[in-house]
Amino acid sequence: MKKPLILIVEDDAWLAEQQARVLRQAGYETSFAPHAIAAIEAVDDVHPDVIMLDVLLTGSTAFALLNELQSYGDTGVIPIVLCTNLAADIKLDDVRPYGVKRILDKATMAPDDVVAAVRSVL
Amino acid sequence: MSAKREAHEQLGGGLLEGNIPSLVAAAHELKSPLALMRQLSLMLEAGDLSVMESQRMLRQISLTSERALRLTSDLTRSARLDDAMFNLEPINPQQLCEDIVHELTPLFNAYGRDVRLLPRRHPLLLVANRDLLRRIIMNFSDNALHYANSNAAIEIQIKALNDGQTIRLGVRDYGPALSSDMWRTLQGKLTSAPQSVHARPQSSGLGLYISSQFADAMHGKIGITRHRDGATFYVDLSASHQLSLL
């Protein structure tokens, strides 16, 4: 059975490495994109089942990426988990129309929370 | 009062006198390394890691804390620029940049990257404060480490401009081309006080603003050159004429 693939969009390579490690231990496959442009290419290449998305990215913000994803029928349905230092400032209801299902606060989350978040949206 | 001066008041005074946007910018810049160190610590605490993985994480914590400490040190230095007397002296930029490369190499290597100084045939001397100039180049290099492509080295360059009257120290990164919007935003960040992350979501621009202040204190200026495959952040300073006396 094919393992679900999680695309981690995160400009901090070391944090992405931690998230990937935890997700792989939980039985998921992972792919990594350091910025929005790479993320769009990765979405086309690997067809992720979930996108774990940081908000403050190099170049464009996550919202530019979310808009791009929503422009297409196939990418608009990919569940998004925002993982951000700005969690306190973002309301889930405001970003739900962009496909965001969960918001994780980088400052308070436990490493396993990424697994719980991914399970809850799959 | 000049715009730069006003901006300086906002940051320098702000940190001491309760300027909220500056404090928010500083807090935001420090939140990322703190959050990373917390995640790494929690992973270590949970155990179930190989010795090699544990060692790698401990190294990452140590290097991340050093980066965060550099920022706090720059902030306090920046807030006290008016109070301090800065000695401007003739400095060999080649030697200074070699020291910086030596200091940054462990951090870059830990990210699987390389930082190098492009060699110069003829020696140059500039007038600067060694500590402030070092902080500017470290800031630019940190910025490049964060934004450049993972497979390309960061290059520190030293050039003479204006018939040798000006010395330019630049940090060249190879990464995604800056969009026109991003370019305009960055130009603004060179001289504007950092703003709330709500106003400028991608970055507070704090590091650039601090570098701008340090350059100002040495009668220099910082700038950005946009390339199709990245950017060069530079500081221009006056050349020292002592070399011509030798």
C-alpha cells in the first residue's frame, strides 16, 4: 500500500528535517520545498496528499502559494496544515477557504503534533 | 530630521522607550531560532535517536543559539550607537573577511553549504570600525545562508570603486531571482525602520536595518544588486589613503 506523501514547505532546513524525521517515523513519505516556487514545482512532481506549510517564506508568502493552489481543481483539494510562528494571529475560519484544515503553532507545538495534524486531515 | 534619522530614532529609541513595531520585529526575528531550538531539545528529550543524530541536533542547537545571540548583540549595539564613540581605523578588508569566513564555515558546513572569499590580487585598505563592519558582513552572510539555493556557495567579494576612493564589500548569493515587488520591498528595508510582521509578512527587515545603521555610523551605505540568479548585498566605505603612503 502506498504511503501518504507529505510535502513540507519550510524555509528553515533544520526544522523541515525534524518534521520529516517525525513524519517518516510515523510511516509517511516526505518531500521538501524551501520556498513557494519550489513548492509549486513539487506539487506537480510528487502529488502530495497533505502540505505542511510555513507562512513566512522566502520571496512569496504562503498566501501566494495558497492562492495558486486554489486556482486549479486538483491542487485546490489538497489539505493544508499551516505550521507557523504567527499562529496566534491567524484564524482558522479566515484561511479555511484556502484549503487550510489545521494550524500548528511552532512556538508551542510538540514534535508529534505534526503527525496528529496530518492524521486528522487525511 | 532625515528619514534615516527618524528611522534610527524609531529603532534605537524604540527598544528603550517602548516603540512597539521595533519590539515586535525583534521578537519575531528571535522567535524562529528559539522555536527551532525548542523542537530540537524536545526531540533529544524524547530519545530514540542514534548517537550521530543526537550529535547533529546538539550541533544545530549550538549554532542556532549563536545566530540568535548575534542578533541580540547587534540589537543592543544598534540601540547604543549614539552613546558610543566608534574608532574608525584603516582596515585590511581581506584579512577581516578571511576571519569571517573562518568563523562562519562551521555554520555553513552544518547546513551543507560553503562560504568563500573571492581572492584579490592587490591589497586594499578602507576606513571603518572593525566590529561594526564585521557585524554587517556577518548579517549579510546569515541572510544569504537563509535565502540562497542549497547547492551554491556564498561568495564574499571585495572591490574598489570610483577610482579606488570607495571600497565595496559584497556578499553574493545564488538563489531565486528577486521579483520586482520583493526588490522594491528590500530597497525600502535598507533605510526604513523594521515594521510589524503584519505589515511586511515575509520578513521584518531588522537585520538589514541594523546593518544600515552600522554603515551610517561609519559614513558608509549599504545596498543590494539584483541578479537573475540571486542578489549581492553590499556595504560601501571610504578607502584609506594610508596604503598610498607606503
